[in-house]
Amino acid sequence: MRHLARMARAWKNANGVNMGGLLIDTLVYNFFDQTDDYDAAGTGSFDLMARDFFEFLKDQPEQEYYLALGSRRQVHVKAQFQPKAKKAYNRCLEAIADEVKTSANKKWREVFGTSVPLAKSASESSRSFKDTEEFIEDEFPVDVSETVSIDCEVTQAGWRPTWLRVMRRGGILLKADKSLRFVVTNCSVGEPYTLKWKVLNRGPEAERRDKIRGQIVDSSKRGVRIEHSDFKGEHVVECYVVKDGVVVARDRIDVPVGNTSVKTANVL
């Protein structure tokens, strides 16, 4: 239980899940209370345990509180955790399927953050691009206790602006040569705070052009990050809310560019 509770805390800080420690411990206890599959689990089965735990979390009904172990006090739910648990569950399935590949570590890293080391591929020393990605954990302590949500307003001359999350729900791919305005749509953190951003390009085209990016940067203007779709690939934009020197909330949005990724008044 202690191991899984630590893993759950790593997940919540890496993915911006607004959950208190007592709620995590309660859910971990409830998970073990409904299965005996991992009563004698060793580290060799932690991958399956993580998968099943996130499956348990994503299937939890929405409710305002849980009852803590022992005291039976009400432990309130600050924000829905089920959607991000579902995403973590899917990443676990992918990582387990890629078990013997270096890509498995990248999937686990998406779930648990930088505590998971990146495996080096045999071709890494001969790659033609610079790995310029930076990590917020190297600049600030991370203790997620608040919630932030971001979206992207997509515009092009002669077209009506559209929100990226609406496009994604409709299965619409983002095309090249679009203006992208990333904004905070909801934030529970009281002022003052600072926003930091990361724009990470992925895929063969980003590597060929040596435009991985991924540095931690400031807003283009207050509360906004301006980019431009430039070349094809799967891209990621993350937003971090820094309060009193600590990252207290974070969110990310995937930016799939179908025909050629992101440059800013710069480059995605």
C-alpha cells in the first residue's frame, strides 16, 4: 500500500490531479480492499498493479467525499480525477504492451513523471537532433493542490475561430498554417501567481528539422501563449501555475497536427 500510495502521489503531481494525500491513501486502501491479487506482490508486478489501480479509479462513481480508513471522517473530492485516471490507465496498457521496447519507459514517464528514468535507445548516440526538453521539476518543487485547465483557440484567415478541445472531441485534425492561442480557461489558484509553459514537438519531422523545443518559457502576454502550426506530428503544450515558488497546478493539451507542427511567433 505504501508503494502504491507513493506512485499515486507521483501521478497526481506529474499530471496535475488535484487530490489530497488523505484521499489518495483512502482510494489506495479501497483498491486493495476489493482485490487480493496484489497482497503478496513484488516489484515485478507493479506494472499490472498500477494498471488495475487506474482502472479502479477511472470507474469510480462521481461523489463528493469518501470515508477515511479508521476515523471514518469525510474526505472531500476537490476535483474529478476519473478522466486523468482513464488516460493513465490507457498509458499503462501501452507501456505493458511495449514491455521490451525503450518506448515503454516514455509511457510510464507520462504516468509517473520524471521519477521514471528514460531508457536510452541504441540509436540515441547517432541521432541528428538536440534533445532540448526541460522539466518543471528541475526548476520548482511540485505539489499539486489546485486545478488549472487550458484550451487553444485555433484561427486562420477567413475562418471562424475554433477551440482545439472541441476539434479533438469531433475527431478533427489540426492542419498546418493555423494561429494557436493557448489560454487558461479555469484556475482555482488565487492571485498573484506566475504561469510557465512548455511546447514540445514530437515525431520524425520535428527530429529531422531539429525543432524538438520543450524549454520552460513565459507567457507571450498575460495568461496567453501564442504559437503557430507549422509541421506534422504529435505535439504537447503544458501550463504550470507557480505560487510562492511551488508548482501548485498544471495541465496539458495534445496538439495533433495532420499536415505539417507548431511554431510561435516562434515555432511549435
